Amino acid sequence: MALYLKAAEIMEKVEGKQGALKTLVYDSQFKNIKQLFALVCETQKFSSVLQEIIESTKLLRHTKLKMPLAKVLVYDLLIGQGLKCGGSWKAMMMKHRSRLQAELARMKVKQKVSRNEDLLPCSVKHPAGDQLPRYVRVNTLKTTVEDVVDYLKRDGFSYLGKASRLEDLSLKDRYFLSDLHLPELLVFSPKTDFHDHFLYKAGHIVLQDKASCLPAHLLSPPPGSHIIDACAAPGNKTSQLAAIMKNKGVTCQQLANQDFLKVDPDNPQYKDVEYILLDPSCSGSGMVCLQDNTSADQEKEQARLASLASFQLRCLNHALRFPSLKRLVYSTCSIHKQENEEVVAACLQQNPGFRLVPLLAEWPERGLEPLPQCLRASTAKTLTHGFFVALLEKHSEPGNTNQELAVQISGPEVKPRNLPSSEKRPAASEEDCEASETEDRPTPVGGQTGSKPNNKKRRKRKKKKKGAETAE
């Protein structure tokens, strides 16, 4: 029964706009995350159908159930794989099964359809996500791209080489390609299923959307760096960072399950942190599987976005306080300017010692003005989920603040380095963007060994500069 109670709790929060589905599922710490995620996703997909059945049969009045719990129970009873509970609750639902089945059959007759899926609204029945390629990141901590390609070819897939343009990613059947932007990413036709595949179960491949792979790829920390993955859950970007740094088995990662905003940047433990990946809780509006097409209260939605943006700006400002920080990637799985360009612009105005680095000149979708140095992603223009990425770097001399801070950029475009490494970073709370709340959520911090900055030389330079000023 715990499965249905937890699913109902998450359904209630999702429908009340209190968080994004995936974040709520992962934050629940339920013992079988995959089972819970599948149940909540499917129940939400059939939500309007289930509500009509429940209301038509007056199930709530007869059972005293609340709507979220009734939905998950009715879903598994009528559409899913059968109730997974026993005792009085199962007996209660079985008592009403005939009436519920009759109502479902009546709806099909009325709409002249034969399958349950045909009852769904068009926006749910054919979501944009169903047309997106299946992206698979090779886990180079355990294998190589070449070995995975060879294994898949022997498994009946046909390899077409490296894509040269975006249109190449529209694949069918069992054909696949190497991505044109990310070397460790393989691209398959939509809905290609790897959940039961040996490579997936063995951890040799990670099912991760291309847009979600961008932040770690663009941060591209060199060997010996100390890194913080400030909002890591379930940890796909964390493992990707470890892979970029050629670490064996993610031994370079230290987990710190705590609130990132409560981490003291001046703590000696973090004195060598040079790179931060910050992917804080957001609206999740770019995640196709989480998009809600129902009409929402615009006033409440704007208030929610404003609250999220405030939280994101606090996280970003806090991250820039780490004394040895060189570069930071800020990313969200949101399509809203309030959570993306506006947060970055406000941060640059408050932190004149940092500037934007132009990213991937060949990328087809840019940040909204005045921040075209940033990247955006979308189903239409990049064949991915909606995403936003900005790369900030520290000035060598943050003295001149007379320029337009919101549109500062560094010199030439910087592309990710393909360097080996060891690494430092956390893992712990809100994720792969699937993010939600405005509250301060546990956002992890972690660490590890790496090269240290030359503080003595820095102090000497400062003394020389001060002496020169005194002499004048």
C-alpha cells in the first residue's frame, strides 16, 4: 500500500503545482523509484480519463477516498497491471470494479475507440517527446564508445557513423549515429527501449537527453580540478563529470547530502574548488514528459516563477563566493526567461568580477537577447527537451564596472576540452532538471583532490600592486 500512498501524495503535489514530477519522485526516497515513477507518470497521463470515471461512478462518495489516491488505484485496476496491494483496500476496489469497468467501456463506445490510449487528448496522445530521438550516453568510466558501437552492431543495430547535421538525427528502425556535438553520445530512433538491454543494466550506457549532457560537457574540467556539482540528483551529470575527467569508478566523488546554500564557501574544505555545475530546482517546463497543457492560474504561475527565480539567483550568487572558483555552468530545464536569462543578467550585475563565455557557435538555438552567448534547447530547434545553459568565468582583473554587465562576454568562443582528469563534486538533491520548488532544498556538495592554485604568487602580485599604488 505504501506505493499507492506515496504516488497519491506526489500526484496531489504535481496537480497543485507544488513541484515537478521527477524531482518529487526522486526526493521521496521511495525504495523502488522506477516503479513509483512509472505509476505516477502513467496516472498523470490518464488523469482526465480517470477523473471522469471516478466522478461518473461516484467512487469518492462510496469509498471515502481522496481523488489522488483514487486515481492511482483506479489506474492500476483498470489500465495498469493490476492492483499490487492486498487487504481491505483491494477488497474495496474489487467491490466497485464492475461499475468502473462499465464506465470505461461506455466512454470508449461514446468516443468510438477501442483502446484505452485512444481516450487521451491529442496533446497527451502524441506528445512532442515521442518524436524526439533516443539519446544514449556511453559511460566511459566502464567502457568505450567504440566497444559499445561494436556490441550494438553485433546485436542487430546498424551504425551510420557520425551525424553531420541536425536532420541526420531523424532515425527509424534500428539505425543509430554518433552525435554531431557530443562525442560520447549515441542517437537512436524515438522510443528505442534500452531498459532491459545488457549495456544499460551493466551501467555501460546512460539514458540521458542530449540537452542534459550539455552542462558537464561545456564545463569540461581539466585533470586535477576540484569540482562541486551543487544540485545533484539522481547524479547523471555527476557521473558524466567523472567520465570527462577519466576517473575510474567515480572514486573521485564525495557525497555531501546537505543544503548547498548552507555550505560555507570560505571553509578550508572548499578552498581549491575551481569549477561548479549548478542545475538548481526549476519549473521543469522544458521537460516534455512533465509539460502540463491544462489552463493554469496565470497569477499563481507567475508568482511561482518569481519565487523560483529568486531561489535560483540566491544559489548562483552563493556559488560565485567560492574563493578559487574559475568557471561555473548554470543550467535549467526551463523554457522561461525569468529562470534563465533574467537570473543570469541579475547575477552578472551583482557580480562584476564574472562574465559570460560564448558557447558552441554552431549550436542552432541561442539565449534570448541580450545574452546570445548562452545556449537554449527545444524540441523544435535542437530535437531535445527544453533547456538553458550559461557558462560564467571569473575576470583576471574585475576592476572596470562601467560596461554593460548583463552582456559581458569573454574573448573568443571556448569549446570544451577533451582532457582526462580527477574530480571533486557533490551529489545529493534536486536533479536533472526535473526541478521544482522554491524552497531551500538539500543541494549537495562534494570534493576531492586536484591541483591547487598558487596562493603565494597571488599574494606577491597583490603586494607589488599595493606598493606601486603607495609609491604614486
